[in-house]
Amino acid sequence: MSLREWFQYLDKDKSPYNPTIGTTITIERFWRHEVSTFNSPDWRKEEWLIRSALVPVDQLNAAVSEITSTHALSFEMGWSSSDEFSFGNYAQYGDIQLCPLSLLIKHPVTEDYTIELSREFTIYHALQKRNDTQYYHPIDNLQVAETYLESHDIYDPTANVIIHRDYLRDFLSAVNMGLLISVTADRFANAPSEEELELEQIQDNYIDEFTSLSTIIHTPESTHKNHFMGRSTLRRNFIIEPYDKPKFQRSPWHYFGTIPEEELPSFIVNSEGKRQTLPRNTYLGNYISNGIGNYGYLYFRPDVLQKYLQGSGYSVFFHMRNWGVASLPGNRGTIDVGINSQGLVNAFAPDIADLDFSEQAYWASFSSLPSGEICEEMFETRMQQNPPHSPGVTELVEDVCSQVSIVFHNQFSVDMFNHIKPSKQDLCRLSIGPITNEYDEVLKLAKILYEWVIETMQIDSLRSALTTLGGKVDKQLRQIKLLERILIVKGLDENQARKITAPLVGLNELRIGSAHIGNTELEPVFKLMGESKIPPTPRVAWNLCVDAVVSSLNLIKTTLET
């Protein structure tokens, strides 16, 4: 981008400069970016301030036209000059009423900063705060808002508040308000000459109805530098309008009205929560052109897969780490499914449209708003015809166990494993991984993996190998300790051997936890697997566990080969 284009904000409609792009909306934020130093001729700096306020619907058009400064959307707390105390829950611009959707509060004594999301917003959606920053819907199990502090070198901390578009517009319809978002941006640049700034001086030039641009050039005399400095200021307003009526169907609060029934189940088909029945016997292009899903893929809460993991005749298996096929009994249909980075299930809408009424109704009951990308493995394979290298859990385990078994047999002429495999249902569970937000699921999966990888190791074969290498056999030792002794006799020191087998020890600790023998402390377990703290989600934890166990077995194989 040329300097002229930069000063003209030709990137203003891209993220993060436009806070309303995408499924989430940034309602409060300040950030700055600087290149080089202030006195350098190539110095560049930009600062962006985003603020917002709730406005009654009948005053929304006046607000977006008349309020031209982000500073008008400030909510002060404390005593006023007229001895009245303000809680920061109300402000006025002329006759326009303003209310905050979030507040940045500085404690008057400790000077600590906190961010408070609107009490009405959190109550309306019955939001659950899972940690210091994230708010989740209790039914949809979807992140609705995120609030966190951003620190700066020379400024006080500022608030960064992000809200899901659909839940915001739903709330606005319930309180009969809209949201005004105001953006002020400043861009500065130095240049040896006025011509090189590529800047035409203008004052409040309106690019569109709610966007104005002002520019100025400072001479070396006014800046006390040897170059010219240009400044370009953008002021822009956005409005987020409410839905025509609240979405009482998904509200956590009891609704006393009558919900109309559809002939066929409807599904959430876009990021604003539009529901629609799925057309049958049509081309994928029709789904895309009609805005049904993201390239025809819809989003579902992950527990939709429970039926396929537990129901008789149903099955779901991931042949890649996060992607596979769900199958109905009696060859009544299959569904392309995957799990994305946000833990939501993606499923191919045309596959669901081919199901009968009851099966569609089941999937519709788990329909979710989009959050995150389509499962990358599924999208790259199906849509881009460029399948990534991402072997599934069962393939990884089978492959490494086979390699270890071959090396072990070549070295010691005995079979290391008894070749007993988990049941088909357990293999499916291993391939899918956790689908809830409970770590108990990791413990149960670890038990299945332990039985497959560790308990199938034949103790007599391990003892025979240790004896062949000249080691002393302690009959009290079982599989993992016997492996450790074999590694030591092969030339590793005790610390090296324990480091290699540590993930297997961690797997054993998780397996013990699944049997409720005492309380499992997860942090020490994951330290054995090479992680300094407990992973953020059970799914991340499970993938770490699998990779650590596979890596351990690979290292054992390599050591045995030497």
C-alpha cells in the first residue's frame, strides 16, 4: 500500500480496522502501532480508538449522524461537580440517551483496572463466566463475549471487548435499543519533503454518510525537525440494529408463548442465527448461493456425536485426527463430520438433508451458531482437494506399535505384544477424542489407550529381553519399569530412560484416575508428557497425551535399534 493509500485509509473495511466484520463485533478497544523512531524520516504511527454505547431505537439515526467523536461515548464514575455520584450507567448527548454495554473501571484506591460487561446483557443470556475473560451461553455452549485488558508502553491499560453478533442483536431486540460504535483513527508519517508525503490537506471530508477524513501537514518549523510530518484522522460511525423480535426459542429463560412448529426441522445456517429447512436432492452450489452454511457445512454442539458413539447400529470414526464419517444403522446414510478448533462439530448439510425426519430432528436439536473455522482437514480434503498429513489416533497407535513389535522381535526373537485390540466402539471413541468440556473424558480415554498399548505388552517377553541383554530381572516390575530397565541396559542413563518412559507413566496416572483410585492431579501428569501446565481444553489435553505416548514408543524403538 502506498503512503497516499495509507493516509486515505483504503484498508478501513478490513479487520481489525472495521470492528463489525465477521461473526464477532469489537465494541471497545484501543491500539497503536509504530514503525521507526519519532525523529526518523521513515517514522510511521497509527492509533485506533473504538467505543460504543446503547441507544434507544428511536434515537439511533440521530445518534449516528450527530455524534462525531468517540469521546462522547464515555461513561464516568464518581462524584460530579454538583455533588452527585455517577455509577457510569448513563450518559447524555443533547437529547440522545446513551448506556454502556461494557465499562472499564479504575479502582479509586488500588488503581487496578477491571472490565464489567452489562448486567442486563449477562442476565438476558444467563451467561456463564468460565474464566477471567470468556462468557459462554449455558445452552448453546458457545462463547458469546470476551473481555480483557490490553497493556501499553505509555498509556494506561485499555479494554478489549468482543461480542458475538447474533447474541448482541438478540439482546438489542429485547431492550429495544441499537448499538452505536464510533471509531477514531490517527495516522502519522514523516517525509523529507511535502511532496513525498503524498497528502492533500482537507478538513472533515465525508467519504460516506458516516465517515469523515481530515488531514494536515506540519512543516519542519512547527515540528522542530528536518522533515515534514503528515497526519490523517478518520472518524467513522457504525450502527448495529436489533432483530425484529427476540429469539425466545433459544432463551435460557422459560417462555410462556406459543412456538410455531415447522413441517421439517430447521437449522442455523449463518452467523446471525437464521434458521432454515434444508433443501433435498439439489447441488452444493445451491446451498452456497442461498447462504446455507459455510460451503454447505453447518455447526453443531459436539454432544451430537454421543448417539453415534453409544447407540446400537450407529457409529462415528475419525480417519484423520479431527475428521471422519458418522454412519446410521442399516446403511441408512452417512454424514461427513469433523471437529474444528473451537470444539464444534461441522457436518455436511446435504448429507443431513438426505436423512429422514427423525434423524434430521435429532441433528437440528444440536444446531449451533458458527464459531471458528470449518474443520481444516475436512475442508482441505473435500473442498480444496489437498488432503493434509494428519493421521488419526488409531492409525498412529497401530503404526508405532507395529514398528516397535518388529524391532523387538528382530532383537529378541519373541513377540512384545499379544495383539489384542480394543473393541470397535472403543476404537471409535479413541479416534474421536473428548466431545465434552469435562476432563473425566480424558481419563476414560486414557484407560482404553493404556489397556491397548501397555497391558498388551507381554511381561514374559520383556523379562526375556532384559535377560538377553544381561540385565537383572526383578519379578516385582511390570511393563513400564521393565522397559525402563531395558533402555538402561541398552546404554542410556537412568534419567534418559525415565524421560523416555515418562509419558507412559503419565498415561498410567490418568488410567488410575479413571478408576477413581484417589484424586488425579492433572498438572504433574501433563508435566510427565512435556507440558508445563494443564492444557486449556480436554480435547487439547487428549491430543497431547496421544502424541506424547506415540513419541515415547518411537524413542523406545529407536533405542532398541541401536
